[in-house]
Amino acid sequence: MKIAFIGLGNMGGGMAANLVKAGHEVSAFDLSQDALARAKENGCATFTAVPDAVAQAEAVVTMLPNGGIVKAVYTSDVIGKAPAGALFLDCSTIDLATAREVAGLAEAAGYEMVDAPVSGGIAAANGGTLTFMVGGTDAAFAKASQVLEPMAKAVIHAGAIGSGQVAKMCNNMLLAIHMIGTCEALALAEKAGLDPQKFYEISSKSTGYNWSLNDYTPAPGIGAKSPADNDYQGGFASALMLKDLRLAMAGADTAGATVPLGEHATRIYEAFVDAGNGGKDFGAIFTTL
Ligand code: NAD
């Protein structure tokens, strides 16, 4: 297939390379010259303007920082510039309202679009093992799956347009909440006189078990290997978790949902990032307790 790929950063760079490896013809664009040079090394054809990159595309994939940029790129340079019948796949993590708005504009112009945000970080993007949660019609999902498979461990149809972003924001809000809860429980165990390693052994096999405790233990030297064992370097940056929590809070507002623990988790990560810790793994909340 002829695929245009816009946004070749930490995530998009590896994703575009995996599309090339699968035999697709990839036309790439990014504002960064370094990102473009890397894409060229990985076998992409590179362009200096989005309309040129999408001019022949059967599918357009975007992996961009936020909803404002996604909307600007589609409305200025993709809608009306890509050939009629091209499929649009936005894999960025963005707010629900913008995802629905851009898809509506694409549809009004005669294009099919899916929102397809991902779970998995840079290693999964490079390794082709991302999980895609896809919102769109059955027909659009079937076409999108062919594009997404070479980049994926799993491609799941979440529901109608916007459902991928709903799944992503709910998942990451839940992740933030159980991470903070896990940090609190580990710190309380230690302060109350229980060896935190014993707490891990017991709770990871009891009703307190959860991914943050069992697979990503946020206390150094305890339980599963995680960024905690490397001074909270690498992993999932607190600033990115805060971005996702803010999207979840905006989504809750749009949906009229009440999310008291989500709001509290957002305030906790805001304070942590404001104190200069945005680059630390999100399990570093443990160090504040
Ligand atoms: P990044 O900042 O590394 O990459 C974004 C790229 O977009 C950059 O190369 C930038 O130059 C480019 N860009 C910005 N504006 C542009 C424009 N107008 N036209 C073309 N290119 C433009 O970010 P990333 O880590 O690759 O994340 C991309 C998306 O994936 C975000 O929405 C993020 O939330 C999501 N995500 C990231 C991770 C992660 O671990 N990094 C995990 C899951 C989801």
C-alpha cells in the first residue's frame, strides 16, 4: 500500500520503519529535519510538505503530540489534499472532542477515519508490538487493521469513532490511580513495620494485586524489575501521565462523568511535575510518600 506517515518522533519513527519492513511504500513528513533523516535511513520517501506526502496515499497515519496539532494538520494539509477514498488513521493520544470533530470533518469531505491510539512505549513502537484501540465503523476498522498489523501485538475494535480515545483515557486514568494506591500501600507497610518485600509477596497474591504492584513495582529493590530500580529513569514519564490524565479530565467533562479519584490523581501528578519531576517515571510518586 501507499501510506503517508506524518509525525516521526519517538513513537512514529519506529512505527513508520515497521510499515516499510512490511513492504509498504511510506511517504514521510515531520517538521524536524533529524526525524526526516532517520525516516529516510529506514527506507521512507521523505517530503518537505504534508500535501506532497499525502498526494498519492491510500492511507494517512498521524502520530502527533496533541489535538491542536492533529486538527491543524488534517484541516490545512490532509483533508482535500489526499486522494478521494483514502483512509485516515490518527494514532496520537488526543482529547475526545477533537478526535470526534476531526473525524466529522474528514467524513463530510468523503474520507473514512479511525482514531487508533496506542498502548506501549517507544520499545513497543520500535518492536512492532503496540496495542491499538480503534474507533470507527466496521468497514473502516477492517481496512485500518491491514495498515496497523505490522506495528501491532493487538488491534482491537473499541467501537464507534472516538472509542479508541475513550479506551485510552480510561485505561491511563485507572493506571494512575492504581499506581498511586500501590505507592501509598508500599510506603504505609514500611512505616507500619512490615518489610515491603513481604508486603509485595503477600499482596501480589491477594486482593490488592494489580499491574503497578505485580509487574512494575514502584519501590526500589522490591518485586518486579521496574524503573524504580534505575532511579526512575526511562519508563513512562510523569509529564506524559499528566498529559493523559488531563485528557481524561477533559473527556469526563465532555461526557458528564464524575471521576473524583481521577481528579485527585491529576492534582498529585500536577504537583509532582510542577516540582521538576516531569522526566521521571510515573512510579516515582513513591518517593514523595
Ligand atoms: P514526539 O514529540 O517524540 O513526536 C512527535 C513528532 O511530531 C515530532 O517529531 C515533531 O517534530 C512532530 N510534529 C509536531 N508538529 C508537527 C506538524 N505540525 N507536522 C508534522 N510533524 C509534527 O512524541 P511521541 O512520544 O512520538 O508521541 C506521539 C504521540 O504518541 C503523542 O500523542 C503521545 O501522547 C502518544 N504516545 C506516546 C507514548 C510514548 O511512550 N512516547 C506512548 C503512547 C502514546
